[in-house]
Amino acid sequence: MLKKSIEQAFNAQINAETYSAYLYWSMSAWCEKNNLGGFANWMRIQAQEEMSHAMKFYTHVLERGGEVKLTSIDGPETEWKDIEAVFAATLRHENAVTERINHLVDLAIQEKDHAANQFLQWFVNEQVEEEKNVEQILGQLRIMGKQPGAALFMMDKEMAARVYTPPAAPAD
Ligand code: FEO
């Protein structure tokens, strides 16, 4: 049986992961509007991954006999200065998600919930991957500097190649 403290924290994480999807859909729409279809594709897939993260928490709560309680999702930002600002915001967001996951692990340890702790380890590894990917893209955008021009066009083509890969079976 899931302790109430873990149930509440996991329900909050379902909201946070769904908000992440909202944010990346919003960024995808911004990219589309600014003729960066490849980046828009990358962000759409990012959003798809976030929905799968939300569903992992949803499934874990139900499998442990807990109650899923969905709450309102905040509206994300809709405007950014340029594509570099989009990825700087993405990195800040993923850093905040990593903090959230770390707090969930702390809570699972505190509550001696080994199943929840084991389940969360997938997310610990996923955040390392997410931060690395976003840091790399942001780094490349920064190398392009103030006159991205042709290089940004080439990078947009590269971003168009991203495809969605469903996550492996849940770690729980
Ligand atoms: Fe669900 Fe991007 O972390």
C-alpha cells in the first residue's frame, strides 16, 4: 500500500510531467511559427516523452493501490526571444525537474519505500540523459553565436531527424 505522503508527491509529479509536455508543445508551436520545423519536431517528441513520464507515475500509483488525483495544469510561456532562449529555458526547466526527482528519492528513502525508490531510479538516469542532450544543443546554438544563418538551417535539419522511442518497461 502506498503511503499518503508518497501518493501526494507522485500525484504532484504527474502534474509536473504533464506541465513539461505543455511547455514543450508551446515551444514546438513557437518553433513552427518561426520557420524552425526541425526544432518543432524535436520539441514535439520531447513533449511525447513527458507524457510517457506522467503515465509512468500514474501507473505506479495505481499498481501500488494508491489513488490518482489529477489537478489543473498551469499555462506555459508562449514567447521567447530566439531559439537559444528556448533551449536556455528548457535547460532551466530540466534542472528543476531533476531537483524534483531528487526530492522524491529523498522522500522514498525517508518513508522506507523501497519500491518507490527503485521506480524513481529510472528517472534519476533519465534526467542525466535529458540534461546532457539539452546542454549539447544549447552549446551548439551558442557556438553559432550571433549570426547563426546557414548553420542554424543545417541544425534545424538535424533536429528534424529525431524520432520517438518509447521508454523501456517501467523499473518498478
Ligand atoms: Fe520528465 Fe524532461 O523530465
